[in-house]
Amino acid sequence: MPDPVDLLIEAKWVIPVEPAGIVLENHSVAVDKGRIVAILQQSEGKFRFAPREVRKLHDHVLIPGLVNLHTHAAMSLLRGLADDLPLDVWLREHIWPTEAKHVSHRFVHDGTLLACAEMLRGGITCFNDMYFFPQEAAKAARLLGIRAVIGLIAVDFPTAYAADVDDYLAKGMAVRDEFRGSPLLGFCLAPHAPYTVSDASFEKVLTLAEQCDIPVHVHIHETRKEIEDSLKIHGARPIERLRRLGALGPGLIGAHAVHVEDHEIQILAQHGCSVAHCPSSNLKLASGIAPLAQMAQRGVNTGLGTDGAASNNRLDILQEMRLASLLAKGFSGRAEAVGAHQALRMATLNGARALGLDGEIGSIEAGKSADLCAIRVDDTLLAPCYDPASLLAYSAGREYVSDVWVAGESRVSDGVLLHGGTVELKNLIALWQNRIRS
């Protein structure tokens, strides 16, 4: 008798990511109770399983759900607000004043809803966030059914959210306790950056991270200016300062890492740190080009992030894959640097590993959660297809994402976001746009 399962997905190609470099043709993925049961030939799947639902994707590539390793989801409401400015001016003269005036529980909830809808439609099934009012980000992510690691932010200045670092951390821990039972939500501590967090505050964050066994998510070496300021104030570059504080380790996720020297790459690798590479944001803010090929070659676990929509201006990991690969080739002078399969691994399993979730997501393997993304490849704009991995890395855009599942639950079907309330989202966006513009 065939085994009953909830779902059988038949795909033209399946790229499981692990084992590396493998492309399976005419295979099926069986899913039951939210988990992957088997990956097998379509002919075998029809005899072995009795699915309640069959999804035929015979012109598609099925991959693990994409992981956005660094973003500020609520900042989607600030998309395009202050473009074409360097980071320091952009932050201090535009973004921070606007946030001081408008950021609230409602702003974060509505902005994160918008971001989650965008990410799901682009095949992103998990994101690592950093922003104020994290309880509202958690509510929005839970409402749309996307997996999220919610950053419990800490900075050394007061905001509408908290008064000081102790207040930030206390409120963050309360949020973690409130949502502890939500299966798709995880948490990390998110000291914003070395230039906004003192040594004493970092020590409090690191103590808490060790006690709770959760990652630390922080901006590092994004601009030359922050490095120059760190040398003046602390007598050390930020990575060295973090090393002295004991912050470097497998639980550290450093966002950007644009201006890292060879010895710093080696330090990150030796300590098992991860990097969230954000090529679009780095280019748009003229921060520079990170030495991705060198980091990968040295063994630094590197995932891909979009940063916030205010500095990108899209939450699109497929675009980051293409840009990351091309920049790595151009920057290193090696055409073979960061190939298609490696770029896809950065967008999936590497991001999951940085978050401590590689046993759960990031590859299509039996026993893992069924976080999956299907990409339609039958359009003549993508033809011909000699190598589906190459097609994903260099040709296909998020507009070709047809289906998305998170823990086996359909979130996007035939390109349509399910349970997204598109009309309501449009109304919310219009309200916020008028409020912020005025």
C-alpha cells in the first residue's frame, strides 16, 4: 500500500543544495506534516506515495526557500525616501530623523507586513531582522506565515522604543518569552553596530547571548568612516575591538563586512563567524565592494542579505545572488569565483547555518522542514536552459517565482500571495506614504 502524505511536488528539476552541485531531473519531493519525507524519481513517487495533493511543476526548478540573512523589514515604508546619498548623510540627516518622528508599534507592524509579502513573493521563506519594536515584527511575520529570526535590538541612545541598553535588552527578552511557542520564530540579539554600542553595552549583550544560546547580529566594517572613527575612539578597528571584547565566535553574524583586510578575514574564519553579504545596499550607498571570493575561499560562512528596502530598494535575494556572483568575479579577477551553485548555497544553506537553522532549513533533505520555492523557467526570455543552476543565478528574476511553501504550508501559489490581504496592504501603504511625505 502506498504511504499517505500531504503533498507530492513533481518538478522538472530539483536542486537540493546538499549534496553540493547536484541537479535532479524529473524528481518529486514528498511532504507530510510540514516536513520533507523523500526526494525520488517521479515514476517511483507515484507508486510509493498516496498524496492528498499533487503539485505538478513540470516547467519549474524547485529549490530550498531563500534565506535573507540581513534586513530591516519595517523600513519598507521608507523605500525611496532619501536615495543617492552616502550612508552617514543618509542615516543622520534623513533616516534617523524620520524614524524619530514616525517609528511606532503600528509603523513596524505595517512595514514588516509589506516586507513579508514582498519576500514571500520573491521566494524568501526566512529572514533575519533588526529593528525597533520587535514584538510587532514577530506579529507580522506570524500573520503571513513566514519564518523569521527577530533581532532584539540594542543601541546606546534613547528611541521611542526604549530608553537605554538595559531597557532594550529587558524588552527584547520579554518579546522572546512572549513568542517562545511560535514554531516559525527565532530570536537573536542585535546590537546595531560598534559605532552605536559601547563596550559596556556589548558586554551585557554578549553575556545575555551566552546565557540564552542565541546568535548576535551586528553591522561590521560597512564603511571606511566607521573604521576611521573606531581607530580614533577605541584605538582599534571594529573587528579587533569585537575580538578583544570576546564577541567573535560561531554565533556572530556580521552584516556587510565590506572593508575587511586579509588578516581580518582570517580572524573571522578562525572564530567561525558568519557574514551577511549585501551587495546591492553596499553599492547603492557607495560603501564599497566586499571581498566575497576571498572570504569564501578562506572558509568564512557567507550568506546573502538585502539590507532594508530604504537602501536597496528591493528585498530580492535572487537579485543579490546574481550581483554577488558577478561582483566576486570582477573584484577577484577570477571568472570561476562564486559560481552558480555556490551563489545558491549562499542564498539558502549558508544563511540557515549562520542562524543555527541548517538542521531545519536551507536544503532539500529528508527530515527537514518543507521550506521550498518553485521558479518557472518556461519563458522564452530564459531559454534555452542548459544548466538550471546557471539560469537561477544569472537569468531568472523573482517575477518567475510561482510557488512557495513554509513548513509545508502553501504561501504563494501560481505567483499569488495567499492570505496576504493585498488590498488592505495597499491602503496601509498609502496612509503611511501620505503621513511620512507630509
